[in-house]
Amino acid sequence: MLVATTGRARPDARRALEQAGADVIVADGPGGRVDLLSVLAELGRRGVTGLLVEGGAAVHGACFDAGLVDKVVVFVAPVILGGPAPTPVGGAGVERLVQAWRLTSVAVRQLEHDLVVEGYPAAPARDGERGASVGEAGASGQREAERASCSPAS
């Protein structure tokens, strides 16, 4: 098991994880958060070429903001929350709908009571261009993280 953390992690907590068999790496990134590109590069060096990211809005948003998402799998429960409910993807977001990521090759299926939506993100079109999928666009060169990628599952 690989655990990525920052230099702010308590040394006793790191030791406990290591004693339990985890390989702990320190990957300091901006804002005191884990540097996702460093973690993906390390995973790539270890032969990992895919990653399921099951996290909250901040983690999913960070993956999208860094251009690291190749595939999206979203589980939608038939539950209406309303009010100031949390969103599945945080991050920078967009000001206008035209700037939003779109999913291509979308498949929808039912899994018991939930819906499962799968698709491949296409970067928003810029200056009248057609939006490109992350794989086509090369994610602004960031795909060099040993070809490992994030796939958020909400």
C-alpha cells in the first residue's frame, strides 16, 4: 500500500503507517496539499498505469484542475438533498457553462437503485476549437507523469 502525504504529517503517524506495512512518500504540493503529479509519477515508476480516485470534491477537483482525468464513473443515488449540499467535484470550476468539461462516449446503466454514468472527459473548446479528450490533448503536457492517470468515481 502506498500512502502519499506532505511534510506536515506527524512523524508518529507516518511511522505507524510504515509499521503497518504502508510505503509512505512525501509529496509536497502547492497550498500544503499533496502534489498529484509527483504521486502519479511515483505510481508510474511502480508500473501502475491506472488509478481509481474515490474521494471528495476537493480531490476530484484537484484531478480535473491538473488535467489528469481520463475517465469518469459517477454513481447517482435517487436521493434529493437540496440546500447547500456538497458537490462531487470542487476545484477551480468555471464561470460559464461553455467552459465546462463534457463527457463523451457516455454510457448509463442502472445498478440496483443507483444510476452509473461513465464517460470520457473532453476539455472545453477554446477560441472556437473542438474540445479534445484528455488523451488527445495530452493534458497540457502533464501526462508525462509516467502515463498514470486519475479516474474519479463519485
